[in-house]
Amino acid sequence: MPGSSKKYLTTVFGAPIVEDNVSMTAGKGGPILLQDVALLEKLAHFGRERIPERVVHAKGAGAFGVFKATEDMSAFTRADFLGKAGKETELFIRFSTVGGERGFADADRDPRGFAIKFYTAEGNYDLVGNNTPIFFIRDPMKFPDFIHTQKRRPDNNLRDANIKWDFWSLTPESIHQVAILFSDRGVPANFRSMHGFGSHAYLWHNKKNEYFWVKYHIVTNQGIKCLTRQEAQKMAGDDPDHATRDLYTAIADGQYPSWDLNVQILTQAEVEKFAFDPFDVTKVWPHADAPLRKIGTITLNRNPGDYFRDVEQAAFNPSSFVPGIGPSPDKLLQGRLFSYHDTHLHRLGPNYHQIPVNQPRGTKAHTNERDSYMVLSSPEGVPNYWPNSLGGPGPKPIAYPEIPVTGAAARYPVEVTSLDYEQAAALYNRVLTAPERERLLDNVADSLAGAIDRVRLRSLVMFYKMEPGAAKLLAEAVKSDYGQVEKLAALSFADLVKATAA
């Protein structure tokens, strides 16, 4: 008999399985009998073994760890896990690529997801960010369309440079993030050697009901390491799972990766002085106006015991806040508050919060929600309604600051202005070194060469408005007429779109 074990196979209900290699048949030649319940259970489960993959962030890796506060932040927030230096909070982090499917290479040029679940004493706090401080768009209405451009075409099931650059060049607010994407930071060498960012602004409020606006910066202690386009292409062929392998192996070997958690903090009066909308996620807060302040350290020290259970089923909600932390008026964030939870309901079911990795660990959940698919636990002997006088749970009064909101209900388009290019220009001219600028342009040219001429010209205009010298070098690299780029750049955006329409 091949193999032996002290553990015996059972059905999912615990009954022993006598044979797991041979089906029950009517006679030696069959046919198979419907009464072979072990076979039916095995095939039925196998056919349902896969759940829908995430629409975005499909491929990822994760690990458990701890957050240790290094500063008492109670002057700014009543959040318990930030209220005392030295306090430790368990957490789980999932890293991911964004646009590709689960089978994509870890070395794909793509933003990286950087999602953290803090298991605090007041419930789970999810900080759902990326490895970049900004994003391509600022209105959630554009998000499905943007993701469609990063996915496969519906007609031929192929990725296409035309649809990417067509969308980006028709959405000039994306230039800052596009510049980062095609810089060295577009392909981190691994998950340990990259920064993370909350990207959006968030609300903090303290026990005095004073409120502040914050942005999160998670700074790697391993140092930034990136792959060139050529190195990434080779890595994709040699080891498409290299970043997943690197994270798991490092933790298994006791080389625990760590990051410093920093925040930028501004008062309402300070954000009102900004020359641009401080809640626009396509822009960063200048460090001169809002310096980084370290508030703690994150260390990953435990690998998941089962990838599907702990990583594939991990679900992060930007709407999962704790007392002392809340959303800002950032439009893209406001859309995410709905979208993420709604997506998890579809992918994992209405009780996905009961999956172990998603359960609160620092406290116990008490809700009036009952039943539906995959219930793991329900409250017993208490009413599932409020108000009640029978000992059931009720709301906990916590003061929340009043945030003034005014204006008529309408759709307010945000016009593209020179401000949309200024921070991208600062990145290109003042942050990147000459070799880094050269590699950025080489990466853009390699991608842009696959676009049709009118899309290419419109994209070159976007780079021209960021930095004319960069656009000239790009035009030469993709064999486009730079003189025509200059003429098109003099047009209004509406006229530019007309001039480069089909």
C-alpha cells in the first residue's frame, strides 16, 4: 500500500474514508455508482475549490506581525493602539500587484498594494494603501474605466498599450503617478524593499473632539531596491514568484522585515492654505509644510499557515475604522468606502468578516447581523435588534467632531491646470537623478512605442507639459514629430482631444 500515516482521511463531516484512489462501481468495468458519497464529495468540492479572484490586486503575498508604537499620539487621536508609547498591536499585511491576474509575474511594472490590518482592542483598523503616495485619478467614477485599461481587451483578451496610453493621455491628472510607475520604483525588487503609503488623507480626532488631517508613510528599513526593465523581464522568466518567495523565505529564516510608520499631520487651518485641494489623491503634501513624524515600527515575523485561508481570503476595507480615525473628503476614498466592502460580499460572501484572518482579535464583535451563507458563529440568547431591554448589545456613545459641509448637490468636474503637472515636474527634475530620468524615459518609450500615432502624440503632449525636454527625448525615441507635439501642446485640452480624435 503506497504511503502510510497515523492520520486517517475522513469526509468533511468526520466519517472515515476507506478508499481514496478507487471509485465504487457496478462490477469491475463499471459504471460508477451514485452511492459513492466519498467520490461525490471530493468532486463537488474540487469543482468549487476556487473563489473569484480579486478584480484588482489579484496576486499577492502576506504575513503576520506586530506594530509597536514609539510615541503617544493621544493629543491627536483617541485611537487606542496609538495612545501609548511601547504598546504593541498584532497585524497582518498583504502585498500585491494591481492590474494583473493571479498568474502574473511579481516583476510586472505595476503599482504594489500595501494593505495593513491592525487587530486593535477597539476592532480592526484597515489601512489600504499602495507603494506610491498618490494615484492616477481623483474621482471614483473613473476607477472602473481605469482598471479596464490595465486589464485585457474584451475582443482579443490581450493587454494593449493603446488603451493604457489613450486613457492616461485623456486623464492628465495621472501624469504624476505615470511618472512614478515608469521610474525605477515601478518595479520594486521585492515586497520588503519598498515603501508603503496610505495615499489618501484621513481624519484623526482626540478625546477633546479636536480634529486633524493625516497622511501615512510606511518607510522600509531594508532600503529601497528596484529592478530595471531588463532585470524585471529576466526575473519574470526565471522566477515569476520571486517577491512572494523572498518574503516567505526571509521570515522563515528569521530575517524579519520592518518598516517605520510615519504620519504627516495638518490642522484644518493649515490645509486651507494649500494652493491645491489637499484631499486630491493625485498630489502629495510637501514635506516642508507637513514634515514626517515617526509614530511606530511594523515588523513581520510570522508566515501564514495556509495561503488560501490567511492570504487569499484576507479582506481589507478602507471603511474599517476605529474610534479616533475616520475618512476625509477625498472623493476617491469616499468611493472606496463603499466599493471594497461590496466587493468582498460578492467574492467571499456576507459573512467574510468571520473568516479567521478577518476576525477582530483584540476584542469580540457584537452585532445584530444573523444567518446567511457560511455562518461560523452567531450570538445566542440575546435579541438581534436595538433598542432592547433584554441585555442585548447597544451603541457606545463616542463624540465625533462636526466637519462642516456646504454646497449644492451637483457634479463638479475638476479642470486640469498647470498644478497637475508641477509635482510630476518636481519629481522628474529635482528628485530623480540623471540616470533615473534616463531609465524612466526609456521605460516610457518602450511602452509608448506600442501605441498608435495619435495616442502617442497626445501622450507626448502630457509629458511636454510636465517637462518639454523630456517630451523631446521621448519623441526622438518613438520617432514622433516633436514640432507637431509643440503645436498640439499650445491647444486647449478640449481642442487637443479633438485634434487627436479618430
